[in-house]
Amino acid sequence: MKRIQGFDNRAEHSEILYRSEGFTYRIDHLWAKWPEELIGVHVLNARCDEEDNLFAATDNKDHPVVLFDREGNFIRSFGKGLFGKAHSIFLTDHDTILVADTSDHVHAVREITKTGKIVRDFGNLCVPSDSGCNDDAFMQLKRDGKIPVDAPWDEYVEFYARLDSITRAAPPFNKPCEMAVAPNGMMFAADGYGNAAVQVFSPQGEYLETWG
């Protein structure tokens, strides 16, 4: 029998390469120089600006958006008090940031400046849309003795129970995942962890339609 033994920080001692369209990229696990109080924080999404600064969305309420320079040096964090769970980052042509919040209580995409000031909100802040989503779906199934046993449920049982409780596509928002802006200025949001729809907004930010 062959014994294979792992070791701590093995990812940092491995070389992982990605190749695409003639370019080769190497993962550098130590690129981001996190301050001590943020080591191990969960990063959900990130984007680079034209100067190669990196803006990262985290699930840390006190440091929801973290900024690094192109060398990976920590510059600052911002957005404290604005987000329950910052899930995504989109940098607009107006030098602002669209951040979708997937927490249980915000239910909005918030546009902020690069210093963390609110510009505007998309959706009804703190009001979930009526998609039929039931945050208590798992406990209800458990009480009824109906917990599924197929593979996806084994690892994310509460998450999938909530998704399966969604019965209809609803207007903005219920735990939206991300918003992006098309070249013509139209805005599209994936909605989300409590909905089953794409939300469409005009270049002026007016809600237009729900589809998907």
C-alpha cells in the first residue's frame, strides 16, 4: 500500500498553471499581503481597475471591500456598516463600485464610491422580493421528515433546501449575487440566492424588467 501524506500550507508550495489563448498564468498564493486581523477572511469576488489595483469583496462586515495595489500590498478597506455580506464587485465607468449583498437582510445592490460613500441603491433596501423563498425550508423539511438524500444535499443541505423553496421569479431583489453593466450602459443583475431571475435596469438605473 502506498501512503501519501499531506502537509500544512501545501497549496503555497505547489505550482498551479493556467493557460489561455497563448498566455500562461501562475497562481501566487502569497500575492495578497493581508493585515493580521484579516488573514483567512473569505473572499467572494474581485475586480481590477485600470491601474491594476484589486478590489475584493469579503464576507467580513467590518471590512466588506478590501483594496490592494498591483504588488499585493494592502491599501485599505471600506464599506463598514453598509453590507451584511458583500458578494461581488463591479467597477463602473463612473469610478464607482456596484456591490451585491447576499445577506439575509439587505436584499439590494449598492453603488458606492471608492471611498465607501453610498451613491444609490438598487432594489428595496432590507425588503426581500416575494419569490416564495423560505429561509426556514430546511427546518420545515426536517420537521416533516422529508430531508432529501441525493448527493448535492449531503454537503449543502440548508442551502439547497432554501433554493428549492423558490417558486417564482420575482422583481428585485432577494439575496442578489452580482450586477454588471453592458457596453451600452444597460445593467443586468443575477438575482440570486433567494430568487430565480435576471433583473434589468436602464443606463439611468431605472428598473425595466425581470426575466429568466
